[in-house]
Amino acid sequence: MNLKETELCLGLPGGAETVECPSKSGVGNKRGFSETVGLKLNLQSNKQGPVDLNVNGAPKEKTFLKDPSKPPAKAQVVGWPPVRNYRKNVMANQKSGEAEEAMSSGGGTVAFVKVSMDGAPYLRKVDLKMYKSYKDLSDALAKMFSSFTMGSYGAQGMIDFMNESKVMDLLNSSEYVPSYEDKDGDWMLVGDVPWPMFVESCKRMRIMKGSEAIGLAPRAMEKFKNRS
Amino acid sequence: MTQDRSEMSEDDDDQQSSPLDLPSTAIASSSTPNKSRNCISSSVTLKSQTFPDHVLENVLENVLQFLDSRCDRNAASLVCKSWWRVEALTRSEVFIGNCYALSPARLTQRFKRVRSLVLKGKPRFADFNLMPPDWGANFAPWVSTMAKAYPWLEKVDLKRMFVTDDDLALLADSFPGFKELILVCCEGFGTSGIAIVTNKCRKLKVLDLIESEVTDDEVDWISCFPEDVTCLESLAFDCVEAPINFKALEGLVARSPFLKKLRLNRFVSLVELHRLLLGAPQLTSLGTGSFSHDEEPRSEQEPDYAAAFRACKSVVCLSGFRELMPEYLPAIFPVCANLTSLNFSYANISPDMFKPIILNCHKLQVFWALDSICDEGLQAVAATCKELRELRIFPFDPREDSEGPVSELGLQAISEGCRKLESILYFCQRMTNAAVIAMSENCPELTVFRLCIMGRHRPDHVTGKPMDEGFGAIVKNCKKLTRLAVSGLLTDQAFRYMGEYGKLVRTLSVAFAGDSDMALRHVLEGCPRLQKLEIRDSPFGDVALRSGMHRYYNMRFVWMSACSLSKGCCKDIARVMPNLVVEVIGSDDDDDNRDYVETLYMYRSLDGPRNDAPKFVTIL
């Protein structure tokens, strides 16, 4: 029997090599467990005087295995080493090999989606988790989009966004149809599903002109018009 | 030598900055102008008896126009009322090192003809998540005030400010002659705000977005530039994490005959870069984008990348390599011999790939890289780059206990080979006093020394001793040192050295260091030029904080987080020093009864505490 395999230690199975390799979990994101226990165990407070496990620099030893009964102290040290988030994000993007929105690392606590409105000069971002209902969201969007000035942005069919109640009317009328792209990439009408389900599945929103919404299911359109 | 702005050390305001316009009667000032005031003002009053005032002011105006340095201008403005008035009329560039030191209204009331504003916001430690977001530093009140007061504004240079799309829209609308927008480490805006700037600012010469967080609003901002020939001289968008319309970019470059600096983002591939280079041989500064391919390249039709670089005879500054495919690196050989600045700090390059490149770079003055080049790579730098002024080595794997490919060997080699070194930032896992002492002796021109030994409290790994002697030697021997960042195991002794020998030190960064209050006291009672002090996780308490009260008005800011400060002491200081804003920044679960101060950020201010402080900030 291989006693080493049954040895109790802190860290993931086969964990001895994970600390040496370039970070697999991506730098700058939340530390994986193996990384957190890799930090020095007894550097809780500066006052007691630093006792450094690596005094003679035994580089290959995984020193954190020495005392497995001691719980890891202060597992995460915020902002240390002092590498800027910008740099960490760039390296993380490289390692994962695809563009990741910086905001998506929050997972579960925020749900930012982009909201574009046809005719507006630029789009807004909203955190869906901040709202409890479709009405809340609608009110918030009306506020947001009403701050655009009637500048000469060259867009066709600019509407007067300065009037908040007007924007609200538009949102509630059949002239403008709020739609959203769900996790499967389909464009759906806002309001069809219960609010919590909407928050989970909505990736982005587009408030489109009624004329553009022709492609969406007519029955769903009817359903939307009938909602208060 | 021209350097890219971002390549310069952060401490770019290396002159002594006396307070902007603090009345020296109200606040004790240790700056030099008192002397000049005494002797010159008396002669001025004499003359004003014989010459009419307006003639004198006219003469003054013509003379003071030539004063560029803000240090000189600050001194001139303290001579007498007349000089103060005329200086205020002729100052065209205003530098504000802390946006909360004064209100926008005060700026526009005093200076009437400002064409250029440099404004800094958040403290640097905010970059390391030591402060919740939404702390402040909003550009909005500044732009709205200046919109009315300075319609002729040409340049805005912001660092660590919160800038919204609306702010950018207002800027584009309000300043018809606007020429230069530089945003460094900023956030709060997206490509839509940029689009408005590119569309409306017809005289735009410089658009530099550097290390800023720019949200992708899916707007084709490159296409928003006007159709005719542009005035563009510098376009940097390497931090914009959004695909761009390459065809539009190509067209833009083709109609920008003055374009010298171009920094692409990672959404520009090698093939596209190749096309751009062939069309823009006049470039002096290039950020190469991804330096890779999306798909498998068709090998028969692979462009001759080296030829494109050969055509760029003027390129002296090279950066980018955001997703480097190392096999293409040799394409840059033709420009190596001309390079004065090279930034490889996003490219994971091994020593074997690196050495052939660097051996050609004899003129290099600024070099940034990842520690993946190892001590071996640094030795190659030392052997070749005899003109090196600035070196920055960043960690590929920025964790406390990762493998450290660079060590005291690399530092020693650099110190022996690059005797003209002025600025160094060096991340490593192990270091020795001997190497640091060697650098202090070999590189007398050092003004910036920032060493980050990534393991907290790590001693000299050969002797086991603290790093006191190494840093002590730096402050003793490097007589021009203005900026210092320390790390490793440090006792109070190190701080005694700093206080005694750090005569010109303006900026000091301390983390996980020192044994007691005495350490901080040494610094506050010494270091006569100290302006910016940032400390984290060190055992300094109330006694130490109080020992600096005689000088906080002469400093730009003090930051202390996770130290041993009490609210009571901070309140005392706030009470005794009314022109000091004392912010206590807590985390969300703080209750007011806690006496412990998690983070203290205090700074002088002419206009009292700010009115935009978020919930988690308490201003005492």
C-alpha cells in the first residue's frame, strides 16, 4: 500500500505539483484552495515577529505540509504581491485564451447585462439583481435612457430622451418592444417568464422598435400587450 | 529621448511641489519661497512707487509667460499680490496631484486661462483592491465647471479618476479646440464615450487610453473619426478589451499623416499588423497588438513580417505582444538596433527566445519584461544594454510562493552592467543584502528603487538576516533617490536609515515591515522631502502617527491600512488640523463603535471635506 497516498495533507489530490506550475486557475481571480494553503501559515500578525518557514530557502519543499493540523491563517492576502488588477486581468485573459468580462468573475452576486435602446446614442449596463420585478427594471431603464441629450449623433429616428415620462410611455406602449437574449442565444420577449428565471437567463437586452420585432412570435407579442 | 508616457516612472513630478496656493500664513510651509519673498518684494514695492502698476503687470506678464515649471510658478506666485495675480493669468497648464485637495471652483476662480489640466484621483493602493470601488475621484464636477470657465481647453490628462460616458460627451461638446485626451488607470466609461470624443473633437491630436478599464459597448468608435485627414499624432488603445473594425483602422491610419504613436489592442492580429506597418512607415512608437494568429496560417501565403518591420526605420519604442506566438518574435530583429524602449511585460518569453533579441538592443534605455526571462535573460540585458535607464521586471506568476525565476543574481548582473540605471521595479522571490548593496554602489544615478520580495517578511535567503542593510545602503549611497518601495524582512533599523539618509525621498511605500512605532517615527521625523507615504500591514500605531503632525500639511497624502491606529487618535488629529481631511475607510461590516481603523487616508485640502464620500468612508 502506498502510504503517501493515504497521507493527510492540505491541498488537492496530487497537489504537490499544482503550486509549481503556472497558475491554472488564473491569476487575479479567486484563489483556488491549493493556492490559499500555499501561503505561509503563521504570519498572522506582525507583532509576534515573523517566523518564516523558508528561512534557509528550501525552495522545493512544500513547507505548508509540515503542520497539517494547524488551520491556514489569513488564507488570502488582499492586494499582495502588489500587481495591478489591470496586469492580472491581461495575463488571465491570455491564459484562458478567450475574452472574459472582468465583471463576470463575481458569479451569483451580480448580473450585469448590457441594455441597448434603438435610437439611443449609446447603451447602458444594469445589474439585474438590483431589481425585484419587471416594473422596477422598467422604471430604472426609463430613468437611465432619459438622460441622453438630443445631440447630433447622426442616428436616424432619434427620439427625445430628455422626457422621462415619455420614455416610460414608449416602453409601455407597443411602439417599443423590450427583448432579451437568453443563455441559448435566442431573442425572447421580456416579460414571458417569471422574474427570477429572467434574471438567470438574460444575457443582454435590446429595446427595439415595434417594427423590428416582427420576427418574434406574434402570440408572444399578444401576450406582452395584454400584460399590464 | 522621447519616452512613451506610460513608460515613465509614476513619480513623474519629480520637482518639489509646494502646495498649490495655500496661503502661507495659514499653514506652516517649509518651502523655499519665503526667502525670495523677503528680498524681491521690497524692491518691487520701491519700483511701484515710480512706475504705474499696469505697466509693471504688463512686463510681468510677458516675462512670466516663459515660466513653465510649476515649481517655479508656485514660487513666483508667493512673491507679492501683483505677482500672484499675473502668475494666475499666465499659467496655462495646471497640475493637481490630488483631486480632493481643492474644489473645481477654486481652480477656475484663480486661474483664468488654463489650456491644459493634469489631474490625479485615487490613491495608488486602490489599484490593489485595498479600497472598495466607488470611493470617488469623479471627473464630473471638474468637467462641468471647466466647460463654463475654459472653453479654449485643449488637454486633459487624468490618472485614477472615475470618468463616465456622460463626462466624455460633455467634454467633446464643450471644448471645440480640444487636442489631447490622456486617461491613465481610469474607469467608468466605455467605447461609446470614446466614440463621442473621436467624432466631435476635430482637432484631436492625442487619444491615449492607458491601463484603463474600458467597457465594450459594441460601438465602432474607430469609424467615428471624421472622414478627412486627421491631426492624430498618438493613438493608444491597447487596454480596450473590444474588437475593432480593422478596415476602418487601416483607413484612419492612411489619412493620419502625423501619426507617430500607435498602440493596438490584442484584437489586432499579426496579419493585420503587417498591413498597418506597410502603410505607416513613419511610426516611432508601436504597440503590436496580439502578435499572433486566430487560425492556422496558410504557410505558403504567410506575409513577410520582418520586411514590414524593416520598413519601419523610425520605430524606437515597441510594446504589445499581448498573445505572443514566440516563433514570430524574430520578425522584430530589424528594429532592435534602434529601440530605446521595449516592453515585453505581457509576453511569457523564455531565456532562449529572449537572448537573441536583446543582444541587438544596444540603445535600449527603457525595458519592461516578465520574470520568465530568468536571471539568464537579465544577464544578457546587463551585457548589452549599457544605456539602460529604467528596468521593470514583473512576475509571471504573482503569488507569494511561486517559483521565482529571478533572484539576486539578476539584480547583481544588472547593477554591474547598467551603470546608468535610474529607475528599477523588481519582483522576485528571493534576494540578498549583498546584491542590493552592490546596486547601491554601482548605480549612483538611481532615483527610483522599488524592490518587491514577494514572500512577506522574507529575509536575505543566504544569510537569514533582515534586509535592513540592503535598503540602508540604497538610501545612503543613492543620493538622488526620490522614490523608494521596500519589502522583505525589515526591522526598525531599516527605517532609521531611511529617516537619516533619505534626504530627497518624496514617495515611500511600506508593506509588512518594521517592529514598532519607532520605525514610522524615524521616517516622519527624518525624510525632509517626504510627500507621499503609503503603508500597509505594519505595526505602527497612534504614537507614530502623532509624531508626524508637524508635517502633514506639507505632504500630499498619507495612507495607512491594517496598521494599529485608533479612531480616537485620528479624530484628535482631525480636530487639531482643520485643513487636513482625515478619511477612515472601513469594510461593509464595520460598526461605528469599533475603535480600530482599518484604513486611514488623509490629505490636505483647501476646501474642506468632500461631499461625495460613499457610505463606507467616514470623514472625521
